[in-house]
Amino acid sequence: DFTGAVAAYTQLIKTAPEASPALRADWRFGRGAAYERLGQFAAARADLEAALAVAPDNATVLNYLGYMLVDRKLDVAQGKKLLAQAVALAPGNAAILDSMGWAHYRLGEYPAALQYLEKAATLEPNDPVITDHLADVYAKLGRQTEARTLWRRALRQNPTE
């Protein structure tokens, strides 16, 4: 219930302005994520940027905002900058490595995308999104057999997608 989540986070933000900065950042992140899931990307971006203003070294928020900007093609260059910060903070996080690989992919930087996505796939070999992203890069690099194999694997990993 993302609409309900937006309402609940809005109430928290309004009624507890004295809450700790970390808590306020968490609430903005939660509401921003709910807005993103509702397709309200401007509101999501505003909340995620507000969370970063309070907690600029939060790799999770950097990744969420960066990936949204990249994946939705809202601001790929800015998204990549945010993801670079997230990678610096959490270099072994498969989701963040996947996001950075996807940013390179969106920019047509396929060899760089490959490096990040292969590392992410090594860390999380059963993640269907990472598997699918890696397959997309293989296809762009002319590695069609490997791409088809990974697309099939991604479908087995998550048959509902």
C-alpha cells in the first residue's frame, strides 16, 4: 500500500520535526521510495534528495536515487555521480555495483558496464535483475549466446517478471 505509506510518512514528517536527523532521513527515504513505486518521480526525487541533505553518506539512499535517475532516464549523468559515491561507500554491495553497471549501460559504456555487472553477478548469482542486466550488456557486446543463456536464467530465477 504505497499510497498509505506516503500518508503515514507524511504524518511522521509533519508531527515529529524534532526527531533525530537519521530518523528524518529514514522517513524521507521511505516516503521517496513509496512515491517512486507510485510513479511519482518528481516527488520521489525531492524526498530522496532531502534524505541525502541530512545523511549525505547513506549508500542506500544514494543507490536508490541514482538508480531511479538512471533507470527512468530522468538524469543519467547525475544518477551516475550519485552511484559513484555509493560505490565508494559500499564497494562490495552487489545491488550498488549493478546500479553503477546499469548507469554505464545507459550511457553506452558497455566495457565499463561489463566490469561492474560481472562483479555484481559474482556476488549475487541468483539475482534476476543483475542477471538480466548482465545479459543486456553481453548482447550489446555481441556475445549473443551468453546473453541468451543469462536471459533464460533470469526467467528461471523470477518467472513472473
